[in-house]
Amino acid sequence: MLWTVVKKELWINLTSLRFSVSVFILVALVIASLVVSSKEYTGQLRDYENKVKLHKAFAKHNNITLDRRPPKLSLLFRGVVGNVGSSVELTVGETPKLKESSDENLLSPLFPPVDLGFVLGMVMSLMAFFLTYDAISGERERGTLKLILSNQVPRSTVLLGKWIGGYLTLLVALIMATSVGLTVLELNIRPGFARDDWIALGTIGLTVLIYLATFCSLGIMVSATTRSSATAILALLLIWVLSVLVVPSLSPRIAAAIIEAPSPQKIAAEKRVAKSERFERAKKRHAVASARAEAEHWTDERIANAAWWIDASEAKRYKDEMMKLERELDNAVRRQVRLSHILSYISPYGCFSTAVPRLAGTGIESHWRFLEAARRFDSAYFEAFYRFTENRAKDISEVKLSLGKWWWPKPERVPQFRFEEEGITERVAGVLSEIVVLVVYAVLFFMISYLRFLRYDVR
């Protein structure tokens, strides 16, 4: 009996005009998004290679730039890639500086990226509602629900059959869209995904399946709660707007209001004050050292070593102070982001939009990982300079003398930058909470649907 209900529901959905229109729009958006993403990824990869060559050619000992290669899965799920800088500039006496994104499209900040995640998250959730809004209320209006139940078919069988039929319809649309999309992707670019990338894609696919199950259950729940299909679709559209548009947008703002972070203006003002104090201290130390050098008749080499040690030590002190300031800002921002993610759990789309970029390696966590790697390298790289300068100035008092260049240790004593993307195990572990919440939502909505349908008046 269950399979009969499933086949009936599946046939009605697949032969309906709304399914044909929905699949047409879905396939068109998938093709368009992948064509655009392919061109953007190719451009980002070319820019990365050009920047690496340029920065290597113009690198100096006291000023270098680190570049991050665009993640392969940014081809499908853009995340924060393109919205934040992918290059970090390192300078003696300064904290690592993130270079701004070089996105030349002036309209990019005005609209979210229409990537595969956007299509699966927004479009397919709306499609789920269009396929299920009249699953119960529509049958009641047409009088067929009363006829079905009069044939001694259990209500649980009817509800489960409608859910399975609606869910299978979504899977058919998903398979059609992704098959066409992957074909287009293969014709435009050969991404050459690694093992971890395929595991990430598989986990993203599982997340998409649970996400669609959640919206399918939610659609049937509303349909089993209302007596009119028109009321059901209006209620579902309101839920979709709140869940997909309002909650994910409000969560960061609420988090920022709860957890305060120093403003960029405040940070910039404190940096200016600290830099002024740094030069004042160095000026006084140079004056004292000049007097001693004149009284003790230091050699030119001794004077030069001492002068550079003054500048290097003051630069290191200033840099340590600024790093402490930036750490406080970073910690506040990270707390805001975590709270924002927690607040977005009340929306299935919030869970989805958090989990997918993290799995793809294009989320904010991957950006933080790159910054942390750059800071560790910055600390190790310039520590070699500070140690070298300190050894050169050993047992030498301080004096002011500018030679117009920095002394630098031999290349073999300088560390090399290494950056590894977050492993697939860490990424999956990082999104388990979002996946569990989606599973809970899917089961909860279906259980509410069942309880409502048991008391549903079919007249």
C-alpha cells in the first residue's frame, strides 16, 4: 500500500507543470553558476600564479608577501574566497597586513555569489515548498484525501508515502541538475579534484540530502496544519523568507551587538600613538648612545651594529604590542562569528550555509587558518633577523648611524613558508553539529506532521 501511495505522489509531481518549470530554472541556474564560477576560478588561479612571480621578483629581506592558492572547491562553493584578501604582506616592525581582494567587479559586494551552494540552498528549498505545500491540504480540497482514507489506508501510510514521493521528486531534480552541471564543468575546466576533495563533496552531498529532507518535512507539516493550499503556500513563503533571508542576515548583527569588538578606527588610533612612542624612545636611545660613542671612541662597525640593534629592538617591541592589540580584536571577532553560527541554528538554511563552505575549505575558518600560518611564519622569519641583529650588537652600546640597508642572516638560516589547508577529518568534525541539527529538524518536522495529520479533518 505504501509503494502505491509513493508511486501516485511521484507520478503527480513529475508530470506537473510546476516540476517542469522548477527543473528548468534549477538547471539553468546550475549551468550559469558553474560557467561563471569556472571563469572566476581560472582567473583567480592565473592571478595567484602572477602574484607569486611578481612578489618573488620584488621581494626584499625586510618586506615579503605570502599568497594563498585558491582552494579547488571554490570552483563550486565560493564561500569567503574573493570577498577577503588572499595575500599577506610581512614587514619588519609591522604586523602582518592582509591585502584587500582585487575583485574588479564593482557589483560583487551588492549581491551574494550565485554559486552551486546558493542554488542548492536557496532554490531547492523553495522548490521543496512548491512541491509539498498542497500534499495534504490540496488533497482535502480536491476531495481525494477523504476517498483514500475511506479505503482503510492508514494515515501514517498516506503521510509517509507523500513524504517519500515528494523527497524522491526533489532527488530526481537534484540528479538532473548536478549531472548537467558536472557535464558543463567538465567541458569548461578539468578541476582534478584530490581524494580529500571528493570526500568533502560526498559529505556536502549528504548534507544537501538532509537539508532537502528538512524542507520536505517542513512543507508537509504546514500542509497538514492548514485547510487551504493557498494558506499553506503563503505560510511557507513567509517561513522561507524568514529562514533563508532574514535569520542568516540578522544573526551576525545580533552577535555583534552582544559581543563588542574594538572598532577599526580605535585600533588605527592606538597604532598611531604606539608608533609615535616608538620613535620617541628610539630617538632618546640614539642620543644616549651617540654620547657614549663619542666619549669611548667606538669604531664605525661597532656604531653601525649598535644603531641597527636600537632600531630592531624598538621595531620588535612595537610589533609585539600591535600583535597583542590585533589578537584582542581577532578573538572578539571570532567569538562574534561563533555566536552568529549558533544563532543561525534556528534556521535550517543557517546550518547549511555554515556547513557547506567549511567542508569545501572556503569558509571563514580556512581564512583564519591562512592568517594564523602567516603570523607564525612572520614570527619565525623576523625572529631570525632579531637574533642576528642582537648577535651583531653584542657587548656594543647604542648609537645612531644609518647605513641605508638591513643586515640579514644567510638564506639557509631563514625559515620557509608552508601552508596546508585544513584536513578533511577536521572539516567534517567541524560541521557535525550543523548536520546533527539538520537531522533533528527533519525528524521533528515529520513527527509534528504526523501528529497533526492524525487529527486532521478531511471533510
